[in-house]
Amino acid sequence: MLNIKDLIEVFGAENIKGDTSKLVINSVEHDTRRLRPDSLYVAIKGDNLDGHDFVEDAQAKGASACIVSRHIVNVDIPQVIVHDTVQAYGKLASYWRSRIKYPLIAVTGSNGKTTTKDMLFSVLSFKHKTVRTDGNFNNLIGAPYTLLSFPLDAEYGIVEMGMNSHGEIEKLSQMTRPNLGLITNIGRAHIGLLGSIEGIFKAKMELFDQVIKDKGSLCVNMSDPMISKWFTSKRPDVQSFTYSIDGADAELKVRPLGFNAGSEHFEASLNGKKTIKGSIPVMGIHNVHNAASAIAIGVMMGMDLKDCIEGVKDFKGSKLRSSIVEKNGVIYFVDCYNANPDSMKAAILSTAEYKTTGNKIAVIGDMLELESMSDELHKEIGSFVASKGFDSVFVYGNYSQRYADGFLSSGGKTANLHVYSFGDMASMKKDLRSIVKEGDLVVVKGSRGMKLEEIFQD
């Protein structure tokens, strides 16, 4: 994969200490738990742990060299000594990116980026050798890890980009230099950190800005008001392809047909021609949005619409995202990897519209990273849940009372509401199990820190 010449080109010979005569690098890793023999280990100092404390462990597990910000004694492997190891990780990834000759597709957005990435992988893999971001390694540490794991002989690469501050997507875009960019939507994820929906829009648009600068291609969601307005007014001078699911004017139009037999069904037409029907094995109209994004990019890459629809049908989602779990005759709609006001509403609405013979129960946990807007937005969601007619509502976390305030102020019944503080998972699990029965539908939605998946685990 890499050799001493590569390291010298990126970091300079003067910054490489130790015997490199037999250096072999087959992978790059920043976590010793995943480290394989002949890996280049990148020592990163985090909030709780310092990777420099694990260099000896890395050597014991077969690391062939390391990148560090200070010399480490008692290790024999070569050391690349830099000022900032995270920046060095990105610099090495940029170098590797320059050797990748196949198209890279970047996906960001407030909601659905991981699911869209996985759906796009399913579409492109139907005909082509495709690689993608593993899990949600989508930040300034995860993206270098992703790029450096990509082989040189694939046909397409998919990179997911996350952010929680201005400038982060700009840095990721400069590192990955995507040939095609997609912004799934603009929503209120991280609004407490970015201050306003306009601030979120500006941060997400850093991807399009870089793609336009590099004369790449854009996949444009005409069903998103802010993206559609921008595109209609700017008409950037690069190749663009438009799609929609709400009837808005676009080259690819996708229309939801409803949930049935474990799948969301839809129909799609390209440039007003023959309509083709398809399905995805997950619940929720928001997932039809995600599928439309993936299909649109497949078409942009030259695939037939029919093949794109066949490809997305075999989509396999990431754990805890839009999963449908059946246990003892109870159906759990599990989407608790992340949560923000818009994704919370989407999950609640999908469940409310689902036809079931039993009761509908909502289990919702805190939405994190909303900062000063947390009280207001948790009350908003509580109010929204009250309007959807759930038979029972379980709220959990530090903002459970704010959920309850919104629920009760909008007509929700006290008898239907169950309130639990963070850390009281055992009580909530016990109470939920005492009322669920065969035929019931339970939506489980909250931020990752709430660990709500424990609600249906033994």
C-alpha cells in the first residue's frame, strides 16, 4: 500500500526517525483494537485517551511504523514525528486520494446521510465494484481512515461527511476532492451549535462550493426548499442532476406508494418517460427520500433506472438505523443511532401512518447537541407526538419532562404518558414490557447517547 518513499514525499525525510530499510505498510489505523500487522499507527490525543500511550501496544500487535507528535521511547518501529497527528492523518489521506483514479462521491446532509450512503452502495454495487465509508467514520479522523482504506482498483468510492461546526465540511471536501456531491437535505441537526437553519445551510454548502470549484458534478434535491431555491437562483456552471419526491420539477421524479409487507413502495420516472415501480426494505417516507438520492446518483453514473431500482431493493441498513425488529409478535421500528427534531418527526410520522392490529407506542429519548434550544425543541416534539394519537408514550432522558410538557400542553392524556429520568432504563423497560402485546408497534427513537436499543434487548 505505502512505502518509505510515500512517507518521505508527504512528511519529509527529516521527520522520519528509525530504521526504515524493511518498512512495509499494508494499512493505516488509529485504533489499536482494530490494528493489523504491518499497519501504520496514527497516535491521536482525544478528550479521554491519548493514542501516544498505546504506541507500545501498537508495536506489540505488529505495527510497522507510527505517526506521533512527540518521540516515544521504548519502541523500535520508525516514528514519523509531526506537530499535529490529526492534520498529518488528513495530509496522508489527501496524498492517497491523489492516487485514486475512480470517481469519489461525497454525501452530506442534516438527515439520512448514512442511510443514503448505504443505499447508494447498494445501487452502484449492483453493477460496479464500489467501496464506501464504514459505519459513520465521517469526521476529520474518520474520513482519513476511510480514504486510506480504499483500494486503488475499485470503480466507485462513497464518502460520508458529517459536521458540527463551520469549516469542517470544507476541510473534508479539500481532503477528499469528490467528483460528485450530494446534500440530502437541510434540517435542524446541530442547530444548537450552528445557531440557525441558515447557519446549517451555509455549513452544508461547503461541499457544493468545493465540487463547483473543482468542476465536479452535483446531485440536487429539488424537494428541499433551501437547496431548491439556491439551485434555481444560482444555476452553477457544472454538470447537475435534479430529483424530487413531492412532484417538484426534476429530471428524476419518485412518488411514495406506502408501506406494505415490510417494505416502502414507490414509483420512479426519468424525464417524464415510463414509470418503474420499486421498494426498499425499511419503513418511512423519509427513506424514500434517501432511496431517490441513491437512484439519482446511479443514473448520473450511467446506470439504467431499472438497475438502480433493483439495486436499492437489496439495501442493507446500518445497525440501529431504520431497522424493523420483530420480537414476540411485537414490531419495533428502531432508529436510535441519532436524533434531531426533523428525524424525530419523520420516525413518529412513519409509525403513526403504519397500519397495525394492536396499539402504537412511542419510546423517545433525548435529542443531543441542541444546546440552548433543547428545552424548546423537546417541547415541540412532545407536542407533535400528542397530535399523532399514540396509545402510550414513553419519554426518557434529561429532557423527558420537556417532552412531557409539550405532550400535555397539546392535549396528550396523562394516563398515556410515562416519564423516566436518564439512568432509569430498567424501570422503563419493565413498564413497557408489562403493556406490550402481540400486534403492537413500538417506535424507538433517540440520540446515540441514550442507548434506547436496550429497551427490547434481554
